[in-house]
Amino acid sequence: MDAADNAGLQGALRQVAAKPVDEVVGWANPDSGKRGAVKILRDGYDSDNRPCREFHSVVILDKLYQHATGFLCRQPDGAWEVADLREFPLFRRPD
């Protein structure tokens, strides 16, 4: 992903942090053709008792899909940060 793709994904993560569980926030970069979406799966707390939100993201380019799951955790200043991210192998949709 290039810088603009990453900015789109980061923006979607910031937006989805304030959304209800199961709501989806999408993003797209017309210059690269990449697009994606982020969805909050559930709420919880980490070992430091910080509020966290588990999410699923997908980045799409043509027939290639990059799935990831992770956790957004609220920092003391109120900002959300990605505390854990696990990417899965690329998936290619059949023709």
C-alpha cells in the first residue's frame, strides 16, 4: 500500500472507532485503485483495563483481498491506537 492508501485505511480506523458494533466504514483511493472497509466486531478491555474494540479490515485491489483483524485501544488522551494487528495471507478471488 502506498501513503495515500494507508491514509485512507487510517482514516477509516479513526471513524469506525466511534461507530456502533457491526457498522462498516469504507475508504477508496482512485489513484491506486485500492479500496477497503473496516468493521468493529466487539468491545472489551485489555489487561490494563483500557477500552478496546476488535476490528476486521479488508483491502481490495481487483481480485486480491488482504484481510486483517486487530484491536483499537483507547489511550489516556482519548485517542485510539492499533494495539494488535494480524494480517492473513492474500486471498485471490477466482474468475
